Amino acid sequence: MPPETRYARSDDVSIAYQVVGEGPFDVVFVPPTVSHVELGWEFAAMRAIREGISSFARLIHFDKRGTGMSDRVSGAPSLEMRMDDVRAVMDAAGSERAALIGWSEGVAMCALFAATYPERAWAAVLYGGAARELRAPDYPWGPTESEALRMIEEARAASERSAFAEKVARSGMPTASDEEVQELARVIRQGGSPGAVEALERMNIQIDVRHVLPAIAVPTLVLHNTRDGWVDVDRGRDLADRIPGAEFVELPIEGHITPSAEMPQVLDVIEPFLQTAWETDAQREPDRHLATLLFTDIVESTRHMAKLGDAGWRELLERHHAIVRTQLARARGREVDTAGDGFFASFDGPARAVRCAKTIADGVRELGIEVRSGLHTGECELIDGKISGIAVHTGARVAAHAGAGEVLVSSTVKDLVAASGLEFEDRGVHELKGVPGEWRLYAAV
């Protein structure tokens, strides 16, 4: 009998989840594009992986917002929202720390979660995914953006026809039985509407997590099927190569979605990896994590100081500081340091950080002043509770290029906020003093 379906509240969205198994440690399973926590038990491949994991761990699996039994939402959720949903599900299930298993489209979010919250994720298993969807000059796999958009439009039109789900299921599982293909087709049909899937696919092609993968500091296993017809195995190798110490295992399986008959060999790799990771690494204290860093300072502060005098300047600074701290609190930002008229803050989500910076810029304008802001997402070291590392210097240098009232971000930030509703203008390529390489910067508009 399938386990009880429960709901976790993430902001104002209800996320459906189930808990099964009583192992010594927790595992959170992040599904592909669409899923269904209850109907998935009738799909042999999904039932096999759920039963396999729950035989040695306490398994927590869920439907992402907009899919399955979770609340439907407008548009597509960003990676940041999905991370919030995972944290909400873990909290509701009473899980302080867990290993994350991401399958297919769930890989990018798992990678970002593991880098951002090493205190909550003690291991990561990334199966059948890639660092980005689209081809680029330095990434020779995947379609171009125009090709991807055309395929999404064609799939949306075809998805409203009755045979579409079966066609997709057979394409993803070419060696599965007809019965198992029909089981997957039912999950596809009931896991997400045509419009929801289109929105998700349009968001997915904008994702690029290559720059954050080096920040993953937990034990990581990357799995990929040799004859994956949807995501080339070379993309799996590339994913593993970008994660420090990651183990890569190529499985002699045909298809992107592993059928139930082949699932035992997948579990034979996952179980010992997680057992070893739990025994040797689970109790470590994380000393680095991924964060979005915000730097602000008042434009022409010397001129304002001379005009207002010491007392007037102190009063202005107090009002400026109150606005900044109010917005940091609302956006879950952490004040790291304050020096004179400048703030240094960190965030666990880039979209929240950008919106916070925009709100600060608008708020202090009422005081008759302008601030410049710069943001960068990168790996930070924790030393005596303080944040340091090259990402800090990068963020500060980005801010130095910002104009009055401008919120300037690195390309890393822009790549991580797909589906957030934020828009940017290209500000060109710059050299950042003391930071290696050239950096493309964007202004939030």
C-alpha cells in the first residue's frame, strides 16, 4: 500500500510529498520535469527506485510546484523557488540533513542546493543531467536556443494529441515493455499539463550551473546511461569534471529513463556510495558554501557629507542604514559588514538578492541619494564565522563598475535566475581588478 501523501507549505504553495522507509539517514529524491507522488507507485521504474532507496534509508520524495499533486502555479518556478520547496519539505518531514538524489531535470537544482546549503545536504547523486541545456562556444553539446525554442513549440502543439505521452515515453525508454511505457505515459499526462510542461522547458533552457559546480563540497556521485538518447553521456562526464572529487559512473543502459529491469544496477552503485558518504563525511562541519554577495555604497558620499555637515550626514546614514537593513531582513539577507556608507551582505538565493538591491536603490532615492550595487554568486570560505574568498573580491569589483542607482550583476548571477521574472541589459565584458579573466556584466532593469 502506498504511503500517505502529505503537504508542506512553501510560501503560499502546498507541496505534495511522501515519506517511506526507516533507514539511519534521510534521502530526498528530486524528480524529473513531471512526477506524481501517488501515480508514480504504478510506474514500475519509479516504484523500483523508491523501494530500493527506502530499503536502506528514509526516503522523502515530492512533486515540484506546478506538477503532480502539488499546487499549480503561474509560469515556471525558478531554481531558487525549488530550493525553498525542498527546504520546506525537509522541515515538514523533520529532516535536518539529507542526501539529495536528482534525476534528469532535477540535477541542476540538486547541484545548486548542495553548494548553497552544505549544512543540510551531506551528499549528492546526480543522474542523467547536465550543467546547461543549450550549446555555447565553450559547450559543444545540446541545441542552439532557436532550435530548442522550435522543439518546445512543436512539442506543445503535439502534447495536446492523445498519442504524444506514449511517444515521449517510448523515446525515453526504448527497451522497456509496452506495459511500462504505458505506465510512464500516464505519469506524463497526469504529472503536468501541456502549458505547465512548456513553461518548465522554456525555463530549463535558460539554466546554466557550470559556474557553481566547483563550489560543491559534499561527496558527489554522477551517473549517466551510456546510450542516453536525450542527454549525451559526454555531458555527464563534463558535469562530473566540474565538481571537485566527484565520482563518475557510466551505466551500460539504453535510454534516458531507466526501465525497472535495469534499476537494480543503478541502486547497486547508489547504495554503497551513500553508505560510505554517511559513515565518513556526514558529520563534518562545512567550511565553504555558495552564496550571492551584495555590495552597496553611496554615490558621491564626500559631496553629500560636505553639504550636510557632520550631524546631517550622521542622520542621513542612520536613515540609509535603516532602509538597507529593513530590505535585507525581508529578503533573508545577512549583513556581513558595514564600513562607512557601504554594506556587504550575503544571500542564499540570487533572485532575492537582485530584488533586494533594486528595492534598496529605490528606497534610498527618497533620501536624495543614489547607491551603486554589485552582485556576484560564488564559493565562499567560512573562517571564524566570517565570509572570505575570491567571490568576495569579485562582488566588490562588480560593484565598482556600477553607476548611480544601478544594480550590476555578474554573468553567474544572471544564469541562475531563469524564470524569476528579472530582466537584464548587457553591459559588456570587463576586467575586474585583481580577479582573473574577463567578466560579462549585466544591469538589472
